[in-house]
Amino acid sequence: MVTDRLAQQQHRKVISDRRMFFGFMDNLMSACGLDKERVWTYREARNAVLAGFADCAKEDYELRPERLSMDGLLSFASTLSMKGIIEKIMHTKLYPSHVFLSEGILLTVYPFEYAAAEFLEELMNELKGE
């Protein structure tokens, strides 16, 4: 499903790893409202994307409204943008005791956003390694 979505966005039947990489970068840049017409270096784009998701890395990030039933939580999630879902997933990855939705539900309902969060996690790890 994830590769199909990226292939569709790029008007291709099959996409390479390189095109998948740039597809995720494009999606994350769009989610952050970054100018896609500008020519970015990789580091500029990576750093701007990471800055766009910086709030979800804070421990006191508001993950979800308190005391929602599962139906209420799913209803709340349906109001979020792609960026909002990725932020919630990233926060849970950084703080495993802060659970938004179970991993099974996230993989079923938001597989693209989950994969984008994993890509974002790799960008964070890369930056830490520099």
C-alpha cells in the first residue's frame, strides 16, 4: 500500500528505492508547508522537516484529549492532517509509554503515515550521528 501510494503520486507503476526516498521527503516537506518550488539541498530539506516536527519530540506534547473512548479517539484521529497523525506516531516512538493508538490500529488505518514516521525517525537518527 505504501509503495503503491508513492508510485501513484509519481505517476509510475514501479518505483526505485531512490524514488521512494524522494517521495517520502516530498510528502514530509508538503506536510510541513515547505516551498516545493525552491531548490533545497538535502541537509536544508532534512533540517527543515525535522524542525517542522520538533514539537512532537517534547515530552509534554499533547498527544490526545483526555478520557476518550476508542471510538472517540478514532473520531479525533480522523480530524487530524497527515502531519498530525505522523506527529502522534513519532511522539509514541520517542515515548513508548505515551500511546496514541495501538501499533496494530496505526498499521491498519494509517500505514502510509506510519511508514513516513519511520522515515522521519531515520532522519532524526542521521542527524544525531553527524
